Amino acid sequence: MHYKVIAFFVVSFAFTSFHVPDAQQPGKVSRIGCLLPNASSDPITQSRLEGFRKGLRDLGYNEGKNIAIEYRFAGGKLDQLPRLAEELVHLKVDVIVTGGNEAIRASKKATSTIPIVMAFSGDPVGTGFVASLARPGGNITGLTSISQELVGKRFEILKEVVPQVSHVAMLWNPENPLPGSTAKEIEDTAKTLRVTYRILEVREPSDFESAFSTIRKEGARALVVLPGGFMTTHRKRIVELTAKNRIPAVYGNSRFVEAGGLMSYGAARLEDFPRAAYYVDRILKGSKPADLPVEQPTKFELVINLKTAKQIGLTIPPNVLARADKIIK
């Protein structure tokens, strides 16, 4: 597992894990709420749930025996997340497992008492989900991909691939607010690279066409897609439009590249949902989310799709190819 835990709290956590007065009682069936942004039929969702259930089984939990899982899927309609989160709260589940800033925010708004486990999140400190990675301090803990903190690095890689670019467009869904630190990193990186940029808001799927129309009119020659569940949900549409407009683009995770996108840089795709099962286990045995440090990745990967590069008439520099962890041909 390529995640690290803030070392200072390892000792204290070890002591508290031995004393669990509120631990799950034998014979008790715990209820787990699982809130996911996509449809249940989505391959990403299926993979995540399969990993989560396996993680639970490895820890001695069996659905229908000592745990019951209440599933809620937004089907890509992120405006449904608050209602679905409220449903889980009304069911009085023992813990809510979710992922993505939009779903985490909906869960946080729905309850301040039921423990929430983040299977993945962009910047939980910057977005206010937790007080710190070492000591979350509230009812939320779990894992972070620190995706928003890597926007500047993606910007730099894009400039390496398209050195002549002077104006870059960025796609952003406002439902996934940019922390001040990320906004500053974008600004500082743009100054260092001597490029201008414009962030285009995309609130609905219908907004993509107008966003790319603006990109064409303003002459942006490269694109950075800012992270968030909305963008991942609509990755196929984004990839189609970048190909149609022959625009080099960089993304926050490899799912875009697998869908035909040019390249991505971010945390290596790990077993985040099986790891979320570990947090569920600790919470059901009495640990408080406030005392369970948020884990962050230590391994990152650059993924490049050479087939896409050829289609848009782009040659990837050898020094960038040499650093790629995965190349799709």
C-alpha cells in the first residue's frame, strides 16, 4: 500500500486501538451507507464496490451476516447527492463511505455526528473537510489523492509537451471549489512558465460545447482539466471534444487517458476502497474519525496515450516519454 500516515500519531493510535469500549458487539449487524456519484452500472463504480466489499471480507465482515450496506448512486447527477446523503442519515447508518469532493461535501452537510470515510478526496484540508491530515478533528477521515495540489505540476508537464503554448484553458466545475492554495499555485506556475490562462466554468453537461467554443475563439492551444467528480463522470465527452478540436490536454487521473485522453499526472491508482474498509473497521470497533489520520499517497504516475498524440498531430518529447510510468500505444 502506497499510503503514509503522519508518524507522530502512530503511537497514540496504537494505544487507543487496544481500548475500544464502544466496539461492535458480537451478533450486531452494522449498517454502512455507501454514497457514490456515478450510476451503479458504471465500470468505475463496480470496480470500487468490488474492492470495498473484498476489503470488508478480508477484515471479517460479510454482507447480509454481520453488516448491511445501504447503496445510493447519483447516476452522474451530482445535484442529487445532498438528497441521497440525507436518506442515509435518516436510515441511521453507523458510517457513511463516499468519495469525491462533491459527495463528501453533501455527506458533511447532512450530518456532523455519523462518521464519514473518504475513499478518495482532492484536498480535504483546503476544502475544510478536516482540520489537518494528522488530526482530522471532526466526523470525517479517510484517504486523499492530493489531486488539487498537483495542478501546478500538470501545468508544467503540459508546457513541456507543448513548449510553444502561450495561452492555456482550464475546465472547472464550481461545485468543487478551488482552495486558495491551489488558485495561488496556478497563478504562480503560469507566471513562471510565462503563459496566460483562463478558467472556464462548466456547471452542466450542456456547458462543454460553449466552453470549447470559447477555447477556439480565444486561441488557447492547450487544456488543463481541473479535478473533480463532475469532470470524471463526463470524461468521455471531454476527451471527444479535445480530440475534435485537436487540443493537447492533461488530466488528474489515468481514467481520462484510458478513455482516449492525451496524458494524466496524479496519484497511482491504488486500492483506495479496500483501504476505506480498514477505516470502517476501526470506526465500527470504537475508534473516532477525529483521531484517525488521513492517509495520503506516496507514489504518483505519468500516463501518456501515444495513439491520441498521433491523432492530434503531436510529438511527445523524448525526455517526457522517458519519465512516463505507463504508455498507451
